[in-house]
Amino acid sequence: MRRHVGQRRRKQRRLEQQLRRILSRARRHAYFSDFRVSFEADVVSWLPQLRRYARALTGDHAWADDLVQDTAERALARWKAFRPNSNLRAWLLTILRHLYIDQLRVRREIAVDEENAPWRNLEAPRGEVDGLVLRDVQRALYCLPLEQREVVLLVCVEELSYQEASIALGVPVGTIMSRLSRAREQMRVLLTEGPIHKSVSLKVVRNSS
Amino acid sequence: MNNDARPTDDAARTPDLRMLSAFVDDELSERDSAVVREHLEHDEAAAAQVAAWRAQRAALRALCGATTRDDTQFVVLRPQVPWWRRTALAACWLLAGAGLVVCIEQFVLPNLSGGETMSFARRADVAYAVYTPEKRHPVEVAAAEEEHLISWLSKRLNRQLSVPSLQEYGYTLVGGRLLPGEAGPAAQFMYENQNGARLTLYVAGIPKDETAFRLFRDGNRRTFYWVSDGMGYALSGPIAEGKLRSIAVEVCSALGGRPEAWQ
């Protein structure tokens, strides 16, 4: 009789253990799927900014859209690689940057001075900001090397802090500072005394869209 | 940023480009900003620079600061194939390829070339080419000791051999020798006619039983070969195919084969 009771108790204990294991697994699963859903929403919420940055970086709307699509896809596929509570935007920008550099290598960087450089197809901006003609600013921007252009865009347009920019680009803050100051100075030189005003052959193809 | 190991206590120092740039972005500590602001008051060039940079930033924002909200926001997700499934698929293809190679080697190639019996004929042909030009030692045991020759080779090949007579074609036995075969000993009997032309009969055990009667050509030499009752026979000589064939048929029937099957 007593032995029977002992067996039943043991069986019960085993069942309880199994149940607990199943429950904890379900809870973990739920946590991960919750995390995944909110992660996806967060990624999607950054897409407009990513697109803006990609357009400015590449100077090519179609390319930028592809780039953003690829970035979002890669980010969603590698959601496990993202450490929660770290900077999602910087992480996305890093992915975008890697993709852009990969694609640049494939497309053999089109020199900015080339007649058919993609940025020339951008809608020619009209207007003046504090004495600077936007068209010239645009041209100066695409005269900068990629390293400087991305820092300028991230800090001035995307309003990233130096810290965030350093995470996104994977370089120390000091490097961000020097690249930024060099880029600014070069742009200023290009805008004030550069050959821009002299070059009459500035060809701007206006997009009708 | 003040974590850049920048000495900030040196108030007299003129701020460099990096500091001015950080000043524009509000990234300096309050103390550093104060230093820069004070410096700008009596350095017109630096002040102009900072102003230009501010204008630049405003221009850049005007230029690329607009987000286009009206864009359809969607992301196309290609289905993710897990790595193990891709690996498994690759392994499957590899296995299938290897299987195909094995199949071809096992079944197709031998059928194309005649396989074992083909290499048997080649050996017979080579043996012919090596020993028939011999003037002084064409054979190990001469025909004078025919009985000894037959018993010796029969013992080595573990099989009762007999030497067919080719007298009616004008060929007499010269003798025979022991040779290494594909998988054991092989015997070669040599015949000669009065003009000195030689024929050889090459005999070796072949595990595969095949009744086919085949011809192997190399240069002007012809080798007819066949397998009968676990033994392979090859008759080689530099004579016309028709004649060699009729001799081969004769030899085959003399040795207990069924040459009728070939005709």
C-alpha cells in the first residue's frame, strides 16, 4: 500500500516537472516573439529617416530605396544579432553603410564629376540659405569623399550626436570630430572660392516628377 | 565631447578646427564652449568660419532634411532558408553527384570499353609485341619439351591447359612462357610459320564469364579474344583479320569453347 502511494507521488512530481518545463519554454517563446514584434515595429518606424539619409548619401533615389529595402530586410532577418537596449538607429545605419559600400564596390564608384553621376539627376534645389545657393551646396556635398560626406550627413542632417555617429560608423569620436571639421572646411572652401562659380558647364537635369 | 583627451584648462590656447566644429554642434562641455565663445569675440576669421559652417548646416538641412512620408512603407522579406537546410541540400547534391560518378564508373565505362576483358586483350597484345621479336629467347620452354611445358604451365595456372595444333595453317609451336597477368599468372604460347611470322596464344584466368568474341587492334597487330569457362584466351598476330579470325575459331573449338555462338 505504502509503496503504491510512493509511486504515485513520484509520478506526480515528474508530471509537475514536465509541466514546469513546458511553461517556461512557452514563456520564453512568448518573450521572444513579443520582442520580435516590437523590434519589427521599431525598425519600420526608422525607415523614413533611413530613406532620407540614403538619398542624401547616394544622391540617387532609386538606389537609396533599394538600399533601405535591403537594410530593413537584413535587419529583420538578423533580429537576434541586435542587443536589446542598444542604439537601434545606429545599428541600422551601420547595416546600411556596409550594404552601401558593398554596392559601391560592385557599381565601381561613379566619380562625382562624371557627366552621368547620379546626383546630377536629382531635382535641382532652388532657394538660398544665408547666402548659400543650395545647388552649390549640393555640388560641394558630392565633391566630398564618402568618409566625410557620411559624417556631415549624419551629424548635420540626421542630427546624430558624435557618440551615435561614432557607433554607426564604427570609428572613435575623435575621428568623427576630425573628419567633420575637415569636411566642413573643404565645403566652405568649395563654396566660397572653389571652382564652382567659374564652371559654367554646370549641367542640372531637372526631374519632372 | 570632452572625453577626447583634450586639455581644457588651457584657456589661452586658440581652439582648433575640431573644437570649432564641435562648438557648432554643441558637443563641447560648457567650459570649452565658453572658451570658444570668448575666442570668437576677438577672432573675426574664426567667427566667420563658424558662421559659414552654421549656414552650411542649415543649407544641408534644407537640401536633404525632408523625409518623404508619402512613400509606401513596406519591406519585402524573402523567406529565410535556415543554414542547416541549405547545408543539407548541398550535401544531398554532393551525394547525388558522387553517386552518379560511381554509377558511371561501375556500369557505364566497363560496358563502353569491354572493361576487364579489354585490358586482358591489351596485356596479350603487349606480350606479343615484347616477345615475338626475340631471336634467341622467344620462349622459356621450347616445343621440344612440350609435355613439360604443358604440365608446368597447367600447374602454375592451376588449370589443365592444352596446346592446340595450328599445323593446318602452317604454324608450328615454338614454345611457351609464364607471364604476370592481371590477377595472377598467365601463359603465352608462341607459334611460327616457315616465313618466321609468329602468332601467340595468351591464356589467363578471368573470373568473369563472358562468351563474347572480340577484336582488339593496335597498329598492324590484331588480337581476337574470348572468355570461356573462366579462362580468357587471346590470339594475337600481324595477319589479316579474316585469317586470324578463322584460326581463332579453330583454337576456340579445339579448347572446348563454342565458337558457333559468335558467327
